[in-house]
Amino acid sequence: MNGAFFGTKKVISNFVNMISCKRTKHGCCDKFLMSIFMFYTTSLFTLQFFIVGAMFASVYAFYDQVFATVFSGNWALKQAYQSGLFTMLFAYFYIFLIVMVLILSLALPLERAKAWFNIVVTVFGLITATSIFGMVFYLE
């Protein structure tokens, strides 16, 4: 995601330079198509940011319902759920995974990061797949 914001920043900051009549020898059609591509890239990266947030919100809401259902039978677990402990731990774990993806993709060399990245992506996949299948099951 950090790379997406970096790319968007570069596109926006160089927009005038890329389509300027004085600095480039591109034709009118090329400048028009470049403008469309820059608008597309900016909107794509902006929507990508909101998609990640929406995915977190839907997974968080699903697991909140799962915790409420599973822990309703046990008094001590129900009290811990009502205090917000389980949802807070889940949110911290999910955000930790996002931070791990950023650190692994930016800080480590590819050979060392690949094994850890596979683990983190597998955990993300399990969380996401479980929530999607669970949402489908609850909607029936």
C-alpha cells in the first residue's frame, strides 16, 4: 500500500511536467491519453485504500458476531467479550498482519522475505476465506 501512495504522489506531482507543452514533444493525443492514464492511476490507488479499509470493517464485523455467538454460553467468556477484549485483540492482530506485510515488502530482501510473506498471506487468506464463507452461511 505504501508503494501505491508513493506512485500516486509521483503521478500527481509530475502531472504538469508530463503534459506541459514546453517540456515535452508529445503530441496532443499522447498528452490527452497520458492525462486519462494519470487520472485512472490516481483513482485506482485511492479506491485501493478504501477497499482495504472496507475489507477490514467487514471481517471485523463478522468476527464480532462470531465472538458474540460462541461466547454466549460461558459467563466468564461472555464478560470478556462484552468488555471488548476479543474484538480488540482481533483488531490488533489484523493490523499487526498489515504492518508485517509492509515491513516484509519494504525492508527485507526478496529471498529472506518470501517465506515470511507466504506465512502472513496464508493467515490473511484464512481469515478472509473464513469470514466470507461465514457470511454466506449466516445469510442463508
